[in-house]
Amino acid sequence: MRKRSHYRNYTLVAIMFVVVAFQACKLPDKKQGAAASSDLMDKIFSTPTVDTFQIGDVDGDGKMDKAFLKRPITEGFVDPDEGNAECPGGCNVEISFSTDIPVIKHETSIGGFLMDAGDLNEDGKSELLYVPDWITSCWGGLFLYTYDGQKWSNPGSVGIYYCDEQDYLKRIRKIDRNSFILIGQEWNDDQTALIDIPTTFHFQKEAL
Ligand SMILES: [Ca+2]
Ligand SMILES: [Ca+2]
């Protein structure tokens, strides 16, 4: 089921181990190492990057908006099998927008994907679907965010095995303007196959 090559992962881990061991011997002082512009550790492992996503009209002004997802700085390496990293400033992301609305701070995430979920509650503003990445494990989540004109809230989330998923949006089903389904995943009893687990959620009148 796993599409990634274990052989490739082990090779990568071996290379990373050699690099880390070399750097540890060469630069026992971690702060000294971080300050060196030629420090390979920094180039490989620190990624304070911002990813841009085209999303729907989240503020309801009739124009499509963009979201900017700021990843945390990580030290270590990220891999579904062998990931071992730390976030000096916290493993959280900040999602800001091309329009003047509040940011979303999503905890326990080092990056991910943002998608337009459509206007599920029919208030003229599109909802957002967020699929966060994590340091290790293919188990992640789907998080639906909605903006009421003043603040964001998260009326629903489920767990999924995100490494194998191709189309996250098919895991959202609108029931009516007040409720929707997110289709999560779990292993079957003998852990040989993933099964879909639909869960119904409701939009709240007041923000969470
Ligand atoms: Ca807009
Ligand atoms: Ca909406």
C-alpha cells in the first residue's frame, strides 16, 4: 500500500546519519554550527518557508483569495518511517491570507495542504480544508475551517492515512447548510486494509 520506497528511505536515513555524525564531530557547539552560513545542517533541515495556495472566496467579497502557510523551522529530518525532528519555535503553522482577515494558527503541524472546500454553510464565504504534515507517520487529519466574518473556527476534523490519499476533497460531503460529513479512515480489525469512517459535524451558530 505504501508508495514510498523503503529502500530509498533507508538510504536517505543512512546519508542523514553520516551528515549528522560528521557535523556533530566538526561542530560540537550547536549554536556555532547554526551560525555558519556553510552549515549543511541549516541548508537541509531548517525550512522557515511559506507555501502559497489558491483558495476560494473566504471573506465573501466576490474575489478569490490566496492563503500563505508559514512552516516552522525544523531541525532533524521528516519521514513517514524514520522521522526525527524538533521545532525550536514550536511545531505550529500560521496561515495568513491575501485579504485582511485573521490568521489561523494550527498546532502540531510542520506544513501541509490547503484547499477550497466550497461554501458548505451557504453564507457566501468558502470554507477551507487543511491537511497537515507531521514529522513521522502517515496518519494525519482533515481539518475543516470556517470563517464567520470575525473569526475562524474548526467545526470538524477526522483522521486519515494521508500518504496514500490523492483526492482529499472527496472526503467532504455536504448534507445541508448546517451539517456536513468528513470521511476519515481506520485500519480494519487485522490491520490489512484501510476502511472509511464517515462522521457528521454541524456548523455552530456562534464561533468556537
Ligand atoms: Ca475574497
Ligand atoms: Ca461558508
